Amino acid sequence: MAASLAAPIPARNRNLAEQVVDFINQQIGSRALKPGDKLPTESSLMTQLGVSRTVVREAISRLQAMSVIETRHGIGSFVLEPRREPLELDVVPASTLNDLLSVLELRISLETECAGLAAQRASERDLANIRTALDAISAATHAGGDSAGADLAFHVSVARATGNRYFVDILTQMGAALIPRHRIDSAGIAHRDPKTYAELVNREHESIFEAIARQDPEGARAAMRMHLSSSRERLRRAATAPGGKV
């Protein structure tokens, strides 16, 4: 039976999705929501918290990426047991274009192999979770909102499909350094219309998912490498253009 949230989220000068994430985390911390409990439906959360469906989906994607909840396709989202102590990584969020290019180099080596292993090992539940993250990215893009959390959830879902918890730990801890859109306007740097840029990136995401779904390890590796390498090259070209900054 789904839990019921009784109080509205507090008004803060913060992103609405972050407010929803904070509120659900508070409910878990107070034991109003316990491991195994089912979260209220999207419609219930929208009504109870006074936010849009896009905001709720963004918050759910962030909670998935943080391994706070698990979404089971066609059933709902459930609170997970508290995470074990993770790997200790000293991660500094990317704050310059040079930082972002360096992070992309790391991601190419790490996530290319993640995609290949996911194509070999992904379960139906894993595929459903990756699809949910893609749908959340698409919804945020069409609503003109911030898809950074859903983007991170997509990449973490691919990592989780490997069955190797260390990939998940590393990507989760790197968090904002992996998807640093709050600090750096990737579309602006690349001199692209934001919606066109987002749609291009989303097509690259779809290619990765399709290769994983058809159990094509080499195709998945190639799609992930192309996606991350293309992002790196778009930003590198912008940085070396006249007037570009690094």
C-alpha cells in the first residue's frame, strides 16, 4: 500500500524538484516512509505537493540516481534499504570548461565499458528503469525544464544494469561533476539552440538504450563512446573558436 504524505513542501528559493527530493528524504529520515514502502503515485504527489508532473518525474529520477528508491515498471516506486558505506572519492564538481572536458575523458573510458556490460547483463527491470529515465529527460526537455537529474539517472541506470556496484558507486558519488549543467551551459558554449541541443543528446541516449535492449555489447559501447566523445568535441570546438573560453 502506498504511503501518504501529509504536509506540503516548504517554500524555498530552490529548484522545485530539489524541494520534492528533500521532502521525500525527510519523510524517509523520520520513518514516515520506510524501506519497502511504496511512494504515492505521481498524481498524488502532484496534488499533495502542488507541483507539476515534470517536477515529480525529475525528483523521482534524482532519487533513483541516489539509490534512495527503486522504480518497478508498471508497479510504482519503492523505498530502498539505506546504502552501505560507499567508496571514498574526493570529487569536485566541474566549474570550468577545462574541468568539463577532463570529466568527459574519464567518462568515456568508464561508461563505454558500462554500456557493453549492461548489454550483456541487463534484466527486464533494468531496461524499464533506463526507459523511465529517458522518458523523464524527454518530459523535462519538452517542458523547457532542467533535465540534469534525469540525465544522471539514465547514466546511473546503465551502470546499475552491469550488476557491478562499484560502477554505480563511482557514478553516483561523482554526481554533479558528471552532469554539470547547473554550472556550465553546454548548449550555450556549443553555440546551439538549447532545445535542438537537448534533442540531439536525447537521440544519442536512445541509441545507447536500443543497443543495450537488443543485447549488442559492441553496439552499446560504440553508442556510448560516440555520445560522450561527441559532447567532448562539441565543447572543444567551441572553446578553440575565436572568442571561446576554456
